[in-house]
Amino acid sequence: MAKPKKKFRIEVNEEWCKGCVICVDVCPTNVLDMKDMLSKWEGMVVYVKDIDKCIGCDLCELSCPDFAIEVYEVPQEEEAQSG
Amino acid sequence: MAFNYKPYIREDKFPNIWCPGCGIGILMKAIIRAVHKMGWKREDVALVSGIGCTSRMPGYVNFNTLHTTHGRALAFATGIKHARPDKHVIVVSGDGDALAIGGNHFIHACRRNIDITLIVLNNMIYGMTGGQVSPTTPAGYRASTMPYGNVEPNFDTVNLAIGAGATYVARSTVNNPALMERQIKEGLQNKGFSVIEVVSNCHIQFGRRNKMGDQLVLRHWIKEREVPLRKAKDMSPEELEGKFVIGTFVKKTRPEYTEEYAKMVERVKGASK
């Protein structure tokens, strides 16, 4: 039986995100994308487009200069409980 | 995975002042992770800075922090270390701050081998004061005081630190946050003067004047010029022109200044009895 694929959860702090696009640039699997938010400096903030593609490499979190993005691993048992 | 930065930052000061895409935030996170991995208490760490974009960092981190005059961060840090040798002193400095205005403090701190970790964030320009040419602006690139291209040869922070006698010297870039963290940790572990240069992007002041006004363009420009140390050993000086060699250059031990000073004090006390 194949090892179950790890699941991840990405949290974005939209208050602190400045829309610099670095996280979108460094992500190897295109999990993240930008959405318009005209109140922000660059006019956009990051959002999670496709969390299933996430491999948990942590590059977005390490490369975010604004402490705005966090990657969490979803524990397997918790996932089973939630269905 | 999901490092908890909250205990180490002053959340009420956020979001930080730096331009979108600036590498200083990445460096700040790397410093926090390195200190966390060392297992030190926040009260035992002092973060000192001079003037410049980098110098805003002590405002955001929850250590003992000190924001000093231009170029004199190392002088103040030497004082702290001298008064309290049990504390861990980290200095963050820009390229203009550490190498131009504080150049003298830099070489003499290296010479004394005092137990301080200096992190030089090299963004190749004076960012905060309006894009003047700095000692690390690459030749041919424009700055506000060199509108037709820089004609000065530039400093190599690593060779300067090695020549002056630092005991740990390394370089990384903003594209390698994990490497940066590892080097800072090694620098903190080193009992002596450690110099870590971090090549960063200033797309607002440096990039904009050189047709690289986007943070991603400038980050890629840096990435193209990165050469790992083991690869650089086989390359000629001409090939390495304008490249950023990354890796750990020096790791050695030499008598440390505050320990030697304490020994001297003991010796003199013994002699006077």
C-alpha cells in the first residue's frame, strides 16, 4: 500500500502581505497566485490557488519578507476525523 | 515547517517599513530561526544596528536592541560585549554602513577577533538615503551619484574580512534563505568575530536605475550570478568577475578578545598582590 500523501495547509496574513510576488515566484508547483486588492501597496495580495499541489517545501514561508505566509502540515488522524 | 516567529517579533510594529520584495525581511527571519536553534533566551541576545534600511530591524525583533549612529554599530557592539561578555551580540549592517562609513570599525573588529556576529546585507547601493554609490556597487552600474555608470572598483567583503583576520567568513544571497540561516547559526556558534555577507536586492534604488525595477528581475539577476564555492575553485579570476561566490570561506580559531582581556586583568591583579 502506498504511503498516504501528506497534506498541507497554508495560512496567509493579508494585513501584512505587500503583494511582492516572491512566494508565487519561488513555489515549484504553482500553489499560490495573486488576487486584486486595491487597498494594498502593489494592488494585490497572495491567495492559495491549489493546495492539493503543495509538497510542503516551505520555500514560500522562508522567502516571505513580511512574515505573511505560513505552511502547516495537516496531521493524518485529524484529517480522518474531519472526514 | 510553520516556524512560530510570534515570540521573537514586536507584532504591534508590523507590517514592516521595507519596500515590497525587499530581502531584509528574509534576513530577519533567518536571524530569528538561527537564534531559536541556538536555544538562547531572548534576554541574552543583543541586536545592534547603525543607519540605513537594515538598521530598522532592531525595531521589529524582541531581543535587546540598539539603533546607533551611522557606521558605528560595531563600536557600540564592542562596548556591549566588553561590558557583558556573557551576552550574545549580533550586528546587522548595510554595505555602506559597514564598509564605507564604518570601514575602520569593521577591519579593527576583525583584527581583534571579538565575539560578535556581523551580518552585512549587501544591496549594492545606499538604499535609504537616495541611491548613492556604495563601495559594493558593481562597475558600470548606475547610481544617483554615478548617473553615467560607476567607474570605481568595488570591495569584496569576504576578502576584506579574511585579510583583516575574521575567524568565520561566509556569503549567501536572498535566494538561499536556508543556507543563510545555516551560516548565521555557524557564525553564532563561532567564538570570535564572524562576518556573513548576504547579497540582497534593492530594486527601488539600485534596480530602478539599472532597468531592473522589479524585485523578481533583480532576484533572478542575483541568482544568475551565484557561483558555489566548490565550483568557483576551478574558475579563473576573469570568469568570476561580477559573480557572487557563495559558501563558507574561513572557519578557524584564534584567541578571542574579551577572554584575552579578562586573562590580562587576572594577571595584573595577581601581580599587584
